[in-house]
Amino acid sequence: MNQIIFVTELWEKEKDFVRKLLVASYKQYEYTYKDPNAWERYLHMMLTSVDSPDVHKIFVAKKETKIIGTIQLFLTSKEAYGK
């Protein structure tokens, strides 16, 4: 079995899949939020992060042609966390 993982920059055509992957990856934490609105805000941040001008670059990890993970790079903590 081939275990090689490739890392490439995110392509425009991959954005919808990446959004779904992010939500699926974090869905398990939805019920740990006491305030349901907090989860909705976090979900919104995940979905919009793919198009955020604050993100310097987004990389995707691929096993063969399947995206299995992402990396978002920010140049400063202010861009990443607003601080």
C-alpha cells in the first residue's frame, strides 16, 4: 500500500471539499459547546477561513488524489487570532 503523502497549495476547485472536510473533522466537538451559538460561530469561522484574506496560504495533504488534511498559514498572530 502506498503511504506517500503529498502537500500542495490549495486549488480553487478544492475549496468546497476542504470546507466539508473541516466541518467533518470538527463535528465531534459540536456538543462540547455549552452555548449552541458558540458552535455556530465556530462553524462559520471554519467555513469562511478558506476564503479569508488573513490566511497567507492554505496547503492540503493528499494521499494519492484524496485530500486528507489541511494547513492554514498566517504571517502574524494578529491575522490568525485577531490579537
